[in-house]
Amino acid sequence: MKWRISTFIAVFVVATARCQAPGQGPLVAFSSENAIVVISKTGKATSTIKLPIRVGEFSFSPDLKTLVVVSPHPDESGGKMYLYSLASKRLQGIPAKTLLPKSATPEVYSEPQFTEDGTKLLFNAHPQAEGDLYETSGSIGELDLKSFHARALEFTDGLITDGMLLSPNGREFLLWDEGKVIDANDGTTLFDFHDFQLEGPFKWALDEAWIGNSCVLYEAGKSASPRTKGGISYFVLDLKSLKSTPTIKALGLSDKDLDGLVSYRYPYAIVKSTPDSAGNRGQEYYLVSPGAVRTGVAPGRASLVQLLPSTLAGDLDAECN
């Protein structure tokens, strides 16, 4: 079975957009060129943040005062990483020192994710290289935002950490290619899904997002390669029982509703549309709300489109919370 991690970073709304009316407030954020735009559930822009650099990946701290961005890196495993203060507009390169002393190539970074309490930033450190997961994978890094001390988490050295997903409670890393979930503090294996087997006719599976703190949304394909996107279905995997449930039953969204999925945060999805018969794309990114309602939220030029945190996680099944 072929595995790959894709990651989707949790983003918080900026302070200037916090006082919107219910149903009209920010729900989606996307980056394009040197700006990050926050979008409401109705598809209207509520805030735009201009930065002095081009933006690839991004994430906001829980207190909404600090933004972390990674420079675009379409053909490499990572880019340069910066902290940006929304108040002072100060841009600061991080970390101050390299974390992979054994690497013979420059160091790059990806997947920045704040801990739940906002005191630390977790990210992936890579040797700058093009290649497969083994050539580009490095340790998970941790930056203390009070002392600005950064370190590589030694227990992740030697693991395939590309695309690690931090759980909503900030306590676990999902390492899909390693086939396990580990404790973010000491590396103890909490869930091991090596015994998880795809049912025929599916030949591969890719993780997509956490559903609560004990379940994972994944896609499975019937073709020989994940690059061939025909015959894809979506499931929710209970990490405790290794039982899979179709998303139409677990989340109320069908395979058709999730076609082109790029981000999911219960109970919403972001999908990218495909060209119509005439080759027209129009609004390429759509918010899919409960009931399969679709709303255009971002243009095709967006570098990254993500969902903001939802307050509806309490409605999840108990098995996933």
C-alpha cells in the first residue's frame, strides 16, 4: 500500500474580523502572492493582510497576534520561515540556528502549527532537496515563543515526518507514512495502524485531516497510482478500533460532495473545482457546508486555502472526540 501525508494547517481569524454577525464571520483564509485574505461563510472577504514577502504556507497564533509564514516552495520540501507581528508589522526569520547539523545541504521548513496554548510553534525541518520522502524528511522542530529557543525533537529523528499533522488538542502527531500516532512530548506510540487494511478494490490511501482527536479523514483510490484521480472515495478511520466508515454516514458528505478536497475541518470542507466541458474554471475553490451547500471562496491563483477553526466539534460522535 502506498502512503503519503498531506497536511492542512489550522488558521485563526485576525482580530479585525472577529466581530462579524453569526453566520457572516470569517470561516476560510487563503494566501496569494504577498497577501492573506480572510473570507466569510457567504464568500465575502472580511480582512486582507499585506506582507513584505510572498506567502506559501501560513498559520495564526491562537491569540491572533502573530502570524507564521513559509515562503513558496512548489518544487522543494520546504522554504524559509518567518514570524510576523500583526501589531508592529515586524518580520523575523526563524529559527535563529539550524536544527539539522548533520545535513550537508541548507535547511528549509514546512507545516508550521501552533500548540493549543499558543506557547510553542511546531514545524517540519528538511534538508533542502528534491526527491522522495526519505531524501527530504527531517526532524520535527519546536520553537518556544517566549524564549525563542528552538530544538529538534530527537524522538522524531529517523522517522518519516513529512506532512505531520498535529492533533486538535496539540498532544499528538499523526505520521501516516510511519503508520502511527505518537505523543508530541516524548514520541510514545499512542495509535498504531499497521494492521489497518484497505478493502478491495481500493489500492492506496492518503490522509487528509483529523476528525476530532481520535479519528482521521482519508481518501482511498481504485487506480494503481494516487496521481490518477479516478475512482476515489472518502472514509473516516477510528484510530482506536481501526474501523472505517464512509463519510456520507460519518460526516453527511458524499464522495461527490468531497470531490477535489483540499481542506477539511468539521463540519466544513474546501474543494477545488475541475474545468467544465468548455475548459472554464470560474471560482475554483468552494466551501462545502452541511447539506452539501457550495459557496465560492477563493480564486484559482490562491497558494493555499484553509478552513478556520470551528466551534461545532462538540457535535462529533463520541468515538472521535
